[in-house]
Amino acid sequence: MFDQMVHVATRRCSVPRDLETITVRGEERGSGEEADAIWSLVEDLYRSGMHPGIQVCIRRQGEVIVDRAIGHARGNLPGRRFDRQRAVPLTLETPINLFSAAKAVSAMAIHKLEEAGMIVLDDPVADHIPGFERHGKGEITIRHVLTHRASIATLPSESFDLDLLVDHDRVEEMLRELRPSGTPGGAPAYHAVTGGLVLEAVTRRATGVQ
């Protein structure tokens, strides 16, 4: 069983010797040397064979510094024989399904609030969501939520209702009723949904946008 797990975990995609043959470049501005230095790290990651394709777009001060894609959108799966005839190159326009992409936006919003002096990452969440300290959650900080160490990773099944997204009062009451599964700051556990709900509530409270 262990050998099978290792085999699955170590399967690789096919990686050609000449990466330029599977690289697409967009319009980039700024230092070419800087872009190439960043891209060399992406190439190192691609050479690991763990990813069939990678897209990277980096903007700084409104200018595109890096806009490149490498690999395949289809036809080059880990552990499968590479079929050049069926392989579909990855391009800059290839859509990619991203899970939890909004977490980066939430984290950025929180850091901007701290930068503006409106919150501190080590503030207890209860300082911003009245009543959140219920059921022993008083020591949970914003930093704990950001790092998935708030020990409130799970939600009751009835909470997965899209209508909740526009009912802030119900969401906050649901958060107050959560019971921690461990000690804040302890072992990480992916706060797939709770993290976003807590950070959204903190952001609304801190900015006064209801």
C-alpha cells in the first residue's frame, strides 16, 4: 500500500529538453533580465514534472513584468505516456480552474487594512465581531485565521447555503456559534470556507461597510 502511494505521489509529466518549444510569451515591459530571472524559477518548477502546465502573469505599478505560459493544457498527465499528436499546448488564453483563488484577495484586503492602521493581525477576532468569543473563541486572532490555525475549520452542513453570502447578520451569528476543535495557533487545518467568512466580516466591520 505504501509503495502504491509513493508511486502515485512521484509520477511525473513528460518534460522536453528544450523548454522554449513549449513556452509562450506575451507582451512584457520593464527589465528583460528581471523577467528572465523570475521565469527561470518557473522553469525549475516545471522541470520537476509535477505540473503539466504553468501560467504566470506578474504586474508591477501597472506594467506587465512577466506574462508567459509553459507546458500543455491537455495530453501530458503525470504517469501517462506522452502523446505528441494529442497534446494541446498551454497558452496565455487557456482557462484554468483555480480553487481558493479568492483567498489571496482576502489576505491582501486584510493586509491593506493593517497597513492603513485599521486593524492589527494579532487582534482577537472578537474585537471586530462582537460575540465571536462565544464557546471559547476569545483567543482566536486574525493571524490565526489567515494561517489556518484558528481551529474552526468546519461548518455545519446547513451553512452551505449561497443565500447566506448576502445575509451578513446570519453569517456572523453562525460564526459566533462555531466551537473550536483545538487550541488556536496549534496544528493547521484548512479553513476552506470559515476563513473567508471571518475575514469578510472583519473587513466589513473595520471599514464600516455593511
